[in-house]
Amino acid sequence: MIPRGSVALIPVLILAGCGGTTMRVAQDDPADDSGSVALAPAPEPGPDSTAAPRPIEAPSPAPARTNPDSLTAQGYAPYAGGGDVEVRRIGQWTNTGINESRRLVIRDANAWARFWAELGVGERPDIDFTQNLVVAVAAGQRPSGGYEIAVQRVSQTNGALSIEVQETSPGPNCMSSSALTQPVDVVVLPSVNTRGWSFIEHQEVRGCR
């Protein structure tokens, strides 16, 4: 009978008797990819991260738009005639188709078209008659050159326009063209609060140039 305390020694002695046997830890088969973890490749060296970043250029400002109500856009010439009403000149001519003296205030497109056709000086400009009116003054037919007519200045009082017109004629013995002339001046004014108008006449004789 073997003593109880000697039972635990039997397996040890059996293992010791197999003196050439070595214990190894089991490893996964390299061909088996299950459970394996793929490692990310090492990053390639890039540009120097310490270099200063390129500054971002601010976009160029958009060009300023031209005001559509400017005198240039409307095709009118500025007119420094004075008075408290802005006067813009459409044109001033000495050879026209209007042979009699006239003082006109034109407030609609139909009357403007008729007048311009009679004037006969080229393409008719567009006028916004909801905001403007046209003043046309004609001296009538003159026997020679050297005669002029112009809207000198315009003032407004309580809605009534005072339109000052100056006619100029050449002095005695002044040299001028012998051809007949028909001087006309045409201007445009704002029509806000306009309820009436009157013309004030001025005459001037110009010395010889």
C-alpha cells in the first residue's frame, strides 16, 4: 500500500522519466490570418512642417459701379447756369429746322418726339418724363452767324419755375458767317413739384472777337 502523501509525486516522477521531452507553448499557424492585426505603414516623410504657411491673399474689391443716373450715363452735359434748379443741357445748335421763335416746356414723350423730329439734329435721346421735363428755346431764323440762345438759369418758388433765357447777337461790323442760322438750346430739368413756369428774357450784344 502506497502512502497517501506519495500519490502526488507519481506524475512528477513519470515526467522526469521521459528525460528527452521538452514542453512548448502552442503558437498560431502563420497561415491562419484569423485574429491577426494589420499595422499601418509608417508615414512617408513630408515637407518640412515647420515652414511658415503661405499667406492667403484677400480678394480684390469689386469695381465701383457707375451710377446709372449720372450725367455721363444720360448723355447730358453739365450746365453751370446758376439758380436753385439743376439744369442739364441736352444740346445747343445754330443750324436747325425751327425757323420761328419758341419757348417750350415739354412734359411727355409724344410732344418730345414731335419737337425732336422738327429740330432735325440727329438721334433723339431718351427722357424719363416721370422724373424730368424738357425746356426748349429757339431764337428763330437769323440772317447770319454769331447769334445764340441759351437757358441761363432756372429757379423755383412754390412749384413755379422761373426760366431765364438769354439771346446773344453779334456787335456791329463784326465778322460772321453770312449763312442763315436757327439757334436752339434744349435742357432737361427735374419735374418734382412743378406746377407752372414763366420765361424771363435777356438780350446781349457781343463785342467782336
